[in-house]
Amino acid sequence: MNEKGEDGRDKAWKYTKKVDGERYFSCIFCDQKCSGTISRLKHHLAGTPGGMKACNKVPTNVKKELQLQLKVFKDDKNKRNMLLREIGAGIGGGSNESPVVEECGSNRSSVSQPKTIGPLDKFVTSEPRQTTMNEAYKKELRKDVCRRIGRFIFSKVLPFNVVNDPFWLPMVEGIASYGVGFKPPSMHELRTWILKEEVEDMDTYLLVHQKAWKQYGCSIMSDGWTDGKSRVLINFLVNSPAGTWFLKSVDASGSIKNGALMFKYLDDVLIVLI
């Protein structure tokens, strides 16, 4: 609802007339004098508290018009304050003061006590919840982060299903848990202490499988495939109740693939297991 007239002034000024030059103005219906802002006259005409005493001669249509203006203004103000509290830039631990109640034309005025805002007020409100600036900021921030991740994957020509790797999500969650200021590992760190600790973990995990091989027995499995460089590779795996363990991969490109060759490779695998 537009409260401004064509001249940019509040429409409620049309219900006033000047008194004593620029110092006072009065209500055109009851001649009640007032100084200050136009909001006091609005309360006067609407018959609501927060301004001067109610006008007893205001027409019904004017009264309803001003009541609607005040309601729209109050609703907009409440929504703005709620938004500010949500993003941490609102009133916080400050206070809200009720409007000054004054009888114009006299020297008496009363100001209500400030209402203290508690730390939980920004989470509990009687107003309907609106989409906050904070939520919009988070949405844009996630979009930027996703694009950065995509840019890295595209630049290294990594397959899209790399995000289905079981170690992908723990990595992302670890970075998020650290928070702002995380410094990623350097190439030197990756090739030294990080690689060393991962190898040690794999050696420990291998001991669990080897124990199962001796206790329950195991099956040796192999499969062959040709990579993008036309190399013939043969993978050897060991299966047991503890799971399947990749043992090694052999490049058989320069060999004749027959029974004797497979026997040789399997014999080498048995020596490693024993």
C-alpha cells in the first residue's frame, strides 16, 4: 500500500493544516494541535494508542484508511526486525522502546519502559517465518563451492563417478568440520608422511586378511583386461570370509597367454601367500 502522494509526502498530511507558521500543525476535523511527526496524527485519526488522543470527529472511511496504513507499517517493521535478528545484525541484546504517548498542547508525556530482548527471541517469534537472507547466502555459497569442486574434476578429466568413492564424503566432511582457514596438504606432504601413514594402515589391514586366509582358507581369483594403451593386464585377488583383497596386477602384453603362463603367475602368487 503506497503511503506517499504525488509530491512524495505522506498522504496523511492532507488531513492537517498549519498553525503558527511551521511550528505546529492541527487536525482538520477537530483542530487538535500537535507538533512532531506525522505518525502521531495517524494514531490520532485511527484512534489507536501511540500518538495523541483519538479524534472524535474523524469520518469512518478516513479512520479505516489510517488504521490500515499503521497495520501495514507495523507488519513491515516486524518482518525487517526478524530478518535482522536471523542474520545476527538485528537488535540482539538491545531493547525496543514503545512509542511515546503524548497529549499535544500540554507538557505531559509518558514513555513506556524498554522491552528487553533475550537471546532466544531471535529463534521464537509469532510472525510467520520468511526466507532469510542467511538462507539465500548459504545457497549461493554452496553453489560457488560446488562449482569449484567441479572445476577441479573437469581440469583433471576425472570420471564423474569419483564422487561415489567411499572416501569422497569423509574427505568433504572432514574439511567442513575443520572450518574456515583449512590449509590443504601440499604435494610434499602427500608423498611423505600422508602416504607413509596410509601404507601402514593398509599393512595392518592386510594382517587381518592373512589371519583369515590361514584360519579359513582362501580362493585365488584372476581377471584380465586391456587398458586404453592396449596393454594386457591380469589382476590377482584373494577371497576369504574376511573379504576380497587385491594382491597385484601383471602386465602380460609381451607374453603368450597360455596355460603355462597362467601356471607361472599363479605359482608366484602362492609363494607370496605362503
